[in-house]
Amino acid sequence: MSFVDKACRQILSLGLTAAVLTNSMPVQMAHADDDWASTNRAAGTIDVGSRWVFDPTTGTSSPALSGTATSSTAVDPNQYMADTHCRSDGPDTKDPGCDALECPATTPGGDEGTPVIWKEAPKAITNPGWTDWIPVSGPTCLYDAQPENVLANIAARILNDFRQLPINPGNLEAQPFPHTLKGGPTNFYATAGEQGFDVTILGQTVHLTATPASYTYTYGDGTALGPTPGAGYSIPQTEWLTNDTRTSHIYTETGNYQAALTTSFTGTYSVNNGPPLPINGTLDLTTPAKTIQVWKTERALVADTCQENPNSWGCPGAESAR
């Protein structure tokens, strides 16, 4: 015979399976004439900034996932353009791939597209010259009556389009659930993951990617955690109510609490298979509330386990457990 905690006995006999959730671009060097910049600066150049970190090795930008959402983060250091003259090896040398690329109309009676090469240059250079603009992608097709303006036109509306996407906020998971114990650490974690969407904007094919960047946990008892980059993680059942993770919470009173999770998503967009550009803004999504039932423990002397006698005191099927 042994003493057991009634609430622990019920909670630990509940099974819960949980899952923990867990891209580069070659850079070519170009040559030639700074005069090219003075006549082509307006050809689709845009300046995009957000909470993004630039990798000089790969030439791409990615969300800043370290630190909190309120901390200082690096912005994308590059400006981008679509070169409608398709020059890659010099100011007067057209990329042969552009001559071979066909850009048929995408709609009946529509206009054909224009072959372009996507390029980037450091924002620190106010008037980039030819040698400053580095091809990063292409040739590819742009579909616009004035293709040199398509990037700026899309950039002006991309945040609104991003916020209209059917992004899945994921779930807030708790361990144990639905019952937990007063005074014991209840583990919470998020399941949101990166998501991709293909849409048409101003006649262009645009691929958008939404990435969870920070999380705010609201525990329902007046306390919250975040914004924090930590999504949390699932822990083994043997560690429930003992492992105080970074996203765990200890309830100090019994009762039912409505816990929820708000995830902040950052994004990128790519026009007609061009380079991924950061979206200057975020989208915050909140999960439906999850009811957490907080119990206290009671002790009693029992003669057998719940496996031996499912109707024994403190077992989930016992009358006294209800």
C-alpha cells in the first residue's frame, strides 16, 4: 500500500502526443561603367527594410529570430532592381538567356512579358554604379505595361496582401492538458511553422513566405510571457509538472483559465521567381483560447494501481475522481 496524489494519478494517466516544429542564391560579379547607373537608376529600384538579417555568404535575407520582438534587429542592407535591359556581363552586354526566354501573355489578349535580370546593391551606396549592382537571379519574366515600375507598385501594397493571406496561426499546446496542478510547472509550446503562398498581384506571379518570428503567451490568470522568440517544445510525460521550461507557467490558484497564444509572422515575397524581398511589417495572429483546469492534490492510502483496479480511488474512471 502506498500514498498517491489523486490529481497526479489522473493527470499522469492521460496520454498526450505532441509535435515540435522545427533556403540561397549564387552571387555573380559584374563589370563596367558607372554611367549606366545615371540612366537606369529608375528602372525598378526599391528600398526595402524590415527585421531581417543579411547573410553575406549566401546573398539572402532571413528573419531575425534571436532576441525579443522589441529588441534592435538588423534591416536588409540591400536595394533591389529589375534590369529590363538584361545586362549581366557589362553595361552593353545583353544576357543571351534573355533572347532565348519567351514571355507569352498569361491571359487571353494580354500583353507579353519583359525579360529581366534581378540585381541588388548596398543601400549605403546612394547612386549605385554598374559594378555595384550584382545579378542575383534571372533572366525571368515581368508582366506589366511599364515593367520598370512593377517592383515599386507591388512593394507599395505587399504588406496589405501579406496580411490577407490565410496563414495558419498553429496551436497552443499544454502539458499536462486539460488538467494541471496548482504549484506545478505547466509546459506550453507553439506549433506554428513556415508557410508559403502563390498569388497573382498586378498580373505578376508572387510567392510569399510567412515565418513565425515571436510569440506572446497569455496564461489566463493575468500573467503573460513575451514577445519572445521561443516557440517552446514538447517534453516527455515523465517530466510533466517537474520540468520548468522557458515557456512553462505555474498557476498559484485552482480554477479554470483561458490560455491563448499570439504569434507574430514576418514575411518575404518573390516576383516571378526573382530574389526574395523582405516585407516591411508583421502579421499578428492569436489562437483560440484553451481552457486549462487547475486542480489541487489530495492524498490517500491505496492498495493497488489504476492498472490493477481502474475504479480505485483517484483513478480517472473512479466515481470519487469526478
